[in-house]
Amino acid sequence: MKGLVIKSTGSFATVRTEKGNILDCRLKGVFRKDGGLRTTNPVAVGDRVEITSAGNGETPWITEIEDRDNYLIRKSINLSKEAHVLAANIDRAYVVVTLHSPRTSMGFIDRVLLTCEAYHISAAIVINKADLYQENEKDMDLLAAYIDVYETAGYPVMLVSAASGMNLDLLKNDMTGKICLFTGHSGSGKSSLVNRICPGLELKTAGISDAHNKGRHTTTFAELHEVFDNTYIIDTPGVKEFGVIDMDKTEIRDYFREFPEYAANCKFSNCMHVNEPQ
């Protein structure tokens, strides 16, 4: 029986079968022994899998993971030499950005975008709480800088507000017919955006910590939700940092979308743009 992983919590995964049944399944240990890059989760949300039932009411097993079209991966928080797959088979990744409370740095955005480029995932920037920034001149200057950098590089930038509903129709239109992933810092409003787009989900949300001016984690595991016909959102746990992994420093330049036209003029074919002359 074939199915789609809609939630993964380590040794267990929740699978929606082709018939629409929701089953909690165990993972065969062999997945953890496969070669290649070591990951903390061999099965990820969005994976297409084959499952078999042990019969007699026992928990079904995931016996096979189909080849992935792509996946979004980052360095594991606790295990620096291992990677964590956020999700697989993604049509569009949205980096949810806030200018403050919490501040999303360009470095964070860049690391997500580089990883999307490396793994062939279409990406867009969603700047949330945009209605608040119009009240402050410094915020407007910073907002203009973000828009200029990423639109010039070729990424769509959408200004939205989960609180007021600003431009959510544009976001919904962009999402239609896709499996979408939302990622960003805790407190950036990922779950609030999902709730506004699909109120029936009622995902948990939390405010900003007064002590640290950072978001509180509300999403514990990545989970896939159907928000309207043939359109899905993968809501992921908020992350403080996005660690790039399995990427050699000599190839990083290739994943800056705007860079190849300039790289052709480098004096050295293996130019690192660090200590080379001219």
C-alpha cells in the first residue's frame, strides 16, 4: 500500500494512504543503516512510501521510501556531523521573514535560499507583519533594502500580515496546487499565517518572549496539512539558525542565483573570492 508521510516523530511516522486513511507506522531499522549522508530522520514529511501491515491489528511498517524529487536539509542542532531533513518533495519553500521581534538576518535568509538552490526547490520570501513597518521610517528603509536585494536576485518577495490579512490573497494564489513549506524563526508567524489561510487547522501559536525578544516554539514536528483543494502546507518548527551542510566551499558561489554571470569573468576558474588578486 502506498501513502504520503504527513508527520514524522523519529521511529514513527503518520501516513495518509492513497485511500485517505491515516495510519501511524513504524520504520524498518534498515533505513538508519543506509549509506550516504547521515540524517537524524530517515523518513521525512512529504516522503512517498510503501507500507505493509503486520496483521492482527499490529502497527503497520514503512518498508520502502520512493526516490525524492528534492528535499530541504539543514545541520542537526545537537549533532553537528549529522543532518536533519525538514521535508521532501516540495514544490515551493516560503522563507517567513520579520524585521524585528524577532529580526530575521539576511545571513539566515541566504542560507535557506542557498540550500533551496542546491536541492532544486523553488523559493520565495514572505515578509510577515508588514502592516506594522509602515509606522516607522527605519523599518521602511530596512524593508526596502530587503526587497531590493532579493527581488534583484530573482526571488519573489511578498509583503503580508497574518494579523490584518494584508495580501494573503496573493499568497494563497501563489500556493494553489502546490506542496508548500513554511520555514523561519520562532515568532515570525508561520503558524499564524497557516491559521489565517486555513482557519480550521487551529495550529498552536505563541507570543514573543519578553526576556529575549525571540519567538517561543509552538510547532514541535514538521507536519503536512491540506489547506484547500490540491494545496498543502508543511508547517515546520521555528529555528534559531539554519546550518548549511554537505556543501563544499568551492561550490557555494554557484548557489547565489545572481552570481554566475560575474563568475565567468573571474581570473581563476576555481576562484574563491577571498584572497585572490583582482
